[in-house]
Amino acid sequence: MTGEITTNDRPAGGTNTRPTIAIPGGALRPVRGADQAAIADLLRDPDVRRFMCDDRIVPDKMISAMLRNDALDAQRGLGFWMIEFPAGQGVGLAGMRPLRGAGGNAPYVTGVIEPVIALCPRLWGSGLAATALGALIGHMRDYLKLDRLVAVADRPNVRSHALLRRLGFASAGTTSGLAHELLIHVLDLEGTRE
Ligand SMILES: CC(C)(COP(=O)(O)OP(=O)(O)OC[C@H]1O[C@@H](n2cnc3c(N)ncnc32)[C@H](O)[C@@H]1OP(=O)(O)O)[C@@H](O)C(=O)NCCC(=O)NCCS
């Protein structure tokens, strides 16, 4: 079942670990240090880096910093999961992290949690990104009890806007970014919790 938690590593009385989450045909598996090279390859792909990294080749030291931040975010149950499809084969990255960077400068979005996703381009257009991010959003809503997510994406990143709209995000204005204007999308999770 999509979003089903397949490990039993939730500590009693706490939500500070990240479970593996099943998706049809694969899984979302929390990142670990050994994923560094695979993450570098993904983020340096020309089609992925275009909007995800302002078209820059992310240096190794930034990926190391990202993994150090991830270890901190993991203490809150946040951070990055590898998208495995099929299970065991990493084909992308999906994450939930405290909004940082250009979008985080807008006062009304500071401190909120931002979804992030990158899928290897051969799988774009298959619906896997929507399945993976949808499962992670469900986990944030039902397991971490988050009330709201805020996503920012470069205006020309049309695939990203379409994905967010498909997942129920609503447009919430714009803010300036490093390379492009950023469109802000908001998802109210509290209103959708049963
Ligand atoms: C953003 C990104 C993840 C979107 O991927 P995507 O494959 O377009 O997203 P979806 O999973 O929603 O797939 C949508 C497409 O799959 C199709 N599709 C097929 N089966 C589907 C299904 N069962 N469910 C949903 N969509 C399906 C849709 O019709 C749509 O087709 P289209 O592209 O021809 O319009 C991808 O473009 C990416 O990795 N970009 C680089 C990184 C990036 O910029 N990330 C955003 C900033 S954080």
C-alpha cells in the first residue's frame, strides 16, 4: 500500500527517525552517507541541475554539507529519502527540509517545511515523482502531524509546478530567487487530515 511504513524503527514516544516508506514497485529509503556518489550523479545531471541547482555543478563539499544537514533534519523525522524503483535501485531523491535559501527569506515562509524532489530524467512523465512525493506528503501529514508545506520553484520549471498542482498545492504568490523568480505553492495538510 502506498505510504505504508515498512520498518519498525519509530521510537516509543517520539517521531525522530525516518522509516522506509513503501510505494508501488519500490520504496522511499532514508539516505545514508554511502549515497553521496549517487546523489552527486543525480544532481549533476544537466536536466536535473537546471532548476534544482541553478544549473551549477554542485561541488562535493556541498553534497557533504547537504548530508550533514540531513543528519540534523533526520532528528526531527525530516530530510531526504532515496526513491528506489524497483526497491534497491536508487532513481531519485525526495525530501522534506526546513525552507532555506532564497525562498526562506520571505518572512511569511520562514521556518516552514519544504518538499524537494529530483528524479532521473528517463523516468520523467511516468507519474513516479507524483507517487513518491505523494507518499512522503502523506507521511508528513499522518506521522509527523505537520500542518502545512510550502514549496518554491523557479518560474520556468513547469514540470515542478504541474507536479505540485497535481498533489493539491495552491499558488501563494512569488518571491525573488537567485536565477529566476520563484513561485510559492502551499499545501494545507491540517484540512486534509481525517
Ligand atoms: C520535478 C520533477 C520531479 C517532475 O517529474 P514528472 O515526471 O514531470 O512528474 P510526475 O510524476 O507528476 O509525472 C507527470 C507526467 O507523468 C504522466 N503520468 C503517467 N502516468 C501517471 C500516473 N499514474 N500518475 C500521474 N501522472 C502520470 C502525467 O500525465 C505527466 O505527463 P506529462 O509530463 O506528459 O505532462 C522532474 O521534472 C525533476 O526531477 N526535475 C528536476 C529536479 C527539479 O527541478 N525539481 C524541482 C525543484 S525541487
